[in-house]
Amino acid sequence: MSASTTSPPLRLLDALRAQIRYRHYSIRTEEAYVHWVRAFVRFHGLRHPAELAGPEVEAFLTWLATERQVAPSTHNQALSALLFLYQSVLRQDLPWMSEIGRPGGKQRIPVVLGRDEVARLLAALDERQRVTGTPHGLLGRLLYGTGLRLIEGLRLRVKDIDFQRRAIVVREGKGAADRVVMLPAALEEPLKAQLTAAHRCWQADREAGLQGVDLPHALARKYPRAACAWAWFWVFPQARPALDPRGAGLRRHHLLEGNFQSAFRQAMAAAAIARTASPHTLRHSFATHLLVAGYDIRTVQELLGHADVSTTMIYTHVLRLGGGAVRSPLDGLGAEPASVFTPAVPAVPAVPAVPSMPAAPAAPASFGPAAVTRRHVREPALPCHPAYRRHRCPPTPNCIATATTVS
């Protein structure tokens, strides 16, 4: 009997990665799906997903929603990863897959920084760039000046910057779509200086015999020398080479997202901006400030790379908030007396002494200036007034009993 020539089956996560790469999903999608499948297996005591079904999937998603209290978008991402596992890797198409509901996401108003806040933030990033030597200040100005996403700015290559046309070509943005954005005139000289520094890094790699940068869609096989060409090098290269996450060996990568995100948080603190902002906030501010300047919504849509104008319309909601867009009716009332906002405590009227009876002794200082005792008046009338009780203090048992007796 001849030996079998079939290869051994792949491990679960290796098979998952193979199917993701077969469909040309991004490395970020691969990392997210692997994370959720690994968490699903660990949640059920390292049991193989082929032994599990709909109830186990719902139990895991319920745990995420109730115990971990994840956001709806995170919930949907975990569900998508598990559905991809069962349909594309385990080849199971069971009825329970269509019965699992997806949480509905809610539209959130984006955080937008004012112009003065952006100026202070960029100044703080410039200071960090001066101290560390990493071009965080330039990258922050690029994100705000062009509306790029953080990953799009980090993945810029030398060939994507056209100084003659003052344009930047964004290759394979969100949805694998290309677009063209403007090159701010204020960034021409800083970008040229950054390219000079990047060229020194590229020259050092060539002298060290390091393999070239990563190229998309097997272009390295079609053009063997392209990976080492200056035109394909990163505008923002990493300081040191690192291992490729997909096993391509040691090579030069672009700056990591986490590095700039950390610098951004520190710059926010240094600029004393008490907002829950992230690098993506610069993109929101870019779009909002363009609309304030009078540019039409379709132009902003093309610059941002939105497939649907309804996505860009979220920034019109930001314009309706404050800023004098709608004047509050309170502002039309004019100045109000301070007594309206600081009501005075009404004084208790003094009770005249009865001639046939000796004068009542003065009340202790802790009971107020009025010389009133229960010998003459059972209860002051004003503190028991319903309006007074509603605004000043809750009714006391003595107050209620006295009112009942009088009535």
C-alpha cells in the first residue's frame, strides 16, 4: 500500500489565516478575527468549535455584552469573526447562523476640536518631535491638513507625494479605494526635509543588504527590484527594522500606530485639552472646518473618501451644535436681576405682645432672630406654606399635624 501523499490538516488558527488571506482581507482584519476565535475557544474550555453550535455562540456573545459590556461595533466584529469561522473555515451552514441577531449601532456625534485647540495640540506635537526626533508633529499636521486616516498617513510612500501638482495620492484606503487629496503649502518644506531623512534611512538599508519594504499584491515577484526602489520607500519609516508579521523576514516598516497614539495622548495633556480625542479627531476637525469655511458637502465627501454622502452628513450635525447656529431664547431675555437666581429667605414676622400677658422670653440664638414661641403661635404660617415647603424644605411631622389641627 502506497503512502498517502496528502498533507496533514492545518491547525484551526492557521486554517483561519489561510482563508482570510485567500480573500485578500487586510492584516488588521486577520488580527481581529484570530483574536475573537481564540477568545471563543478559551471561553468554552479549549473545546474545538466544530463541537459547538448556536447556543455556545450566543452564550459567548451574551457574555461579551453583559459581563464585558463591549460596544455594539465590537459585538458585531466578534459575531462576524465567528460566522466567518463556521462558514468559510469549518464549512458549516447551519440554520442557527441566520437566527443570531446583530446589535444595532447608534450614530455618535464626532468630537471636533476648535481651531485654537488644534493649534495648541500641534504645537505640543512639535515639541515632542523636537525632543524625541520622531516626526509626530509633521504627521499630526498632515492628518489635520489633508483629512487622512492615521493608517493612510503612515502608509504613504515617496511616489505618492506630488509636489508639482500639490497633491497626495492615497493608495488603497478604506474599502481598497484610491483618492487624491490636497498637499498643504505649509507642509511642502517640512515634507521635503522628512524625505531627506527617509532617504538616509533607505541608503543605510541598501548598504546593509536589507530586503526591501513590503509591496501589495505580489508586486515584488512581478517587479523584483521594486521593493528596494526609493519610490516605494516609506515617507515615515520606522527607526529600526523589524520582523514582518506574515513571515517575510527582517525588513523596514513604517511608523507604528501605537507610537503616534501615545504621543497624541501626551500632547493632549500638555496642551490642557480636556476632550476625549484620538488621532482620528484631526480628521473630524478637518471636515468640520472645511464646511464652516463654505465648501460644499460633495467636495468634503471626495476628500474624505466616503462612499456615501450620508456618512459625510454627520459633520453637518456638528455644525448645528452651538456656535451661534441656533440662538437660545434665554439669550433674548436680556439681563436678569440677581435675586431671580439667588432667592432670599423670607423673614418670619414678629408677633405683637399681648397686653394681658407678660412678654415672652427671647428665643435662643440658634432658632433665629424672631421672638416667637409656641405659647403665642403654634407654628409660623410661612414655613408651612406649600410653595415654601416645595422649594425650601420637606414638610415635617409637626408642620403637618399643626395644619391638620388648624383646619
